[in-house]
Amino acid sequence: MPDDHPFDDLDVPEDPLADLDRATEQLTVRSEKRRYGKSMVIIEGFEGDTDLDSLASELKSALGTGGTVKEGHIELQGDHEERVRELLEENGYSIRG
């Protein structure tokens, strides 16, 4: 009897409900000016157990910018609002507005 399992090659996520959580969250993405005229993109509206540190890290890498996680939201440096919206939607998130 072979040792391999028929479902080993299927790309099934560890937690199939994680994508559902992601799709039902309504995120808000907005830009704001900070001190010295610096732009920041704020991403809010996360619920459940979204790994904000990991997501922030992915976004910072994709955008080549700095940022941080604060009190349940992500702040990214620079004027990247449109690109952030695209990246989040590509990853299955719903954006409000």
C-alpha cells in the first residue's frame, strides 16, 4: 500500500476560514499628513486574529517603505494609498469606500 496520501498535492490552507474572515472584514484605507508634511497611509478595521505584524511586513516590503503596527491598525510611510488598496484586495481583503 503506498504511503502517499491522495490529498497531499492539494493547496488547502492551514485554516480555510482565514480567507472568509479576511473577506468579511471591511478595512478602511486613508491617507493623512503628519508633521513636516509627511504622508502616512492608515489601514484600520481589522477584526479577529489577523496577524498585523506579518501583513505590515509584507506591505512594507512590497512598497519599499517603513511603517508600524499601532493599537490594532497599520501605519505606512508615504503616499501609497492606491497601491495599498490594490495589494490588500489582491490578498482577499475588502476595502470600504
